[in-house]
Amino acid sequence: MFIPPSYRENDIETLVAFMKKYHFATIVSFDGTIPLATHLPFLVEHEHEQAKITLVSHMALANPQWRTFAEQDVLVMFRGPHAYISPQYYESRYGVPTWNYAAVHVYGKPVIYSQAEDVAQTLLQTIRTFEPAYEKHFDAIPQDYTEKLKQELVAFEIQVTKIEGAFKLSQDKPLPIRQRVADALAQSPDTVVAELGNMMQRELPKAESGEEQ
């Protein structure tokens, strides 16, 4: 991913927190002819002592993409809030519109879980992450149904070998303009736009203290 230096985010804790928050991501691989992509929820595991990041997910057995996993690294793209930035926020009459956004790209080689119980464990882990209260209902599902479900899914994990973060938050603009943009976006009735504005506001103290890279 092309990332101008002022937009690059290198802090691992920040990137992991971002992936956990915006966990519905896109996995991209290549079948030798065309790129393949699937939109999936990912579980993000971070082992601090070993500095290891692992992504866990599952897809339908009928999806041909998983068959490409053994031959290559894949790209997983996590996208956060984004918004159009009008030149009306700038002091110069020569300003041009742009788009602010936040995204994290990770790379690694998927490993397919070969046992049916591993698929079941992935489903259970997904439920515990996104809806813990449903676990007791999942446990009560008839075994013949869950066995059939295991046979229709492919679970896998990805050991992350490379991670890139692009947080384009008007870092190329003077602080007063950044504040103006952040405040305007934060007041938007569009929740995605407002979320980006709030993200920009949280980043402003770093700029004021000179902590930005």
C-alpha cells in the first residue's frame, strides 16, 4: 500500500486495536488468473511477549478462494471511517477536495484447520467475541446440525508477517485547519463521517505535542 510518510501509522498497539474494532475485513488472494476477494469477520489475537499477531476466520467450503491459500501469502484489508474533505475548510482559495480515511493492511500465509473440531472451535470463539450471551444457545443446537455445519465451512488462521497502517487525517495541514475539519466532521449526522471526525480529534494532541512521526 502506498503511504506517504505523514500518514503512516507504525504503533502496533494502535494497529491491533484498529483491526479489533473494524474486524469485518476483505481477504484477497490470486488464483493464477484473477484476484479473489471475500468479506469476512476476523478474530485478532495479539501475543505481546512474542510480538505475534494472528488472524482467525472461516468461510464457506463452497467458496473457491480457500483453495488458493496453500500457494501464497494473502492480503487482508481492514477499513475504518472515511469522509470527503471539502476545500471550504482551507484558508487558501486554491484548495482542492480530498478524502480522509483510515486503513490497515496485513499480509501472511493462511493455514487451513484440518479437523472438524477446529472449525467448531472457531465458530465458538467467534460467538464468544461478538455475542457471548449466545454461547448457551449454540451449545444446545442438536449435534447432527452442528456436524453438518462443520462440513460446510473452512476455518483458517493467518500468522501476520507484515502490517501497514494508513491514517490519512489531514496531517499535511496546519493545526487550526485540522481542528476545523475534525470539528466539522464530528458534527455530521452521518455516523461514519462523525466517527472519522472523532478519530481526528483524538489524534490532535499528538500533533500539538510533536509526537507525530
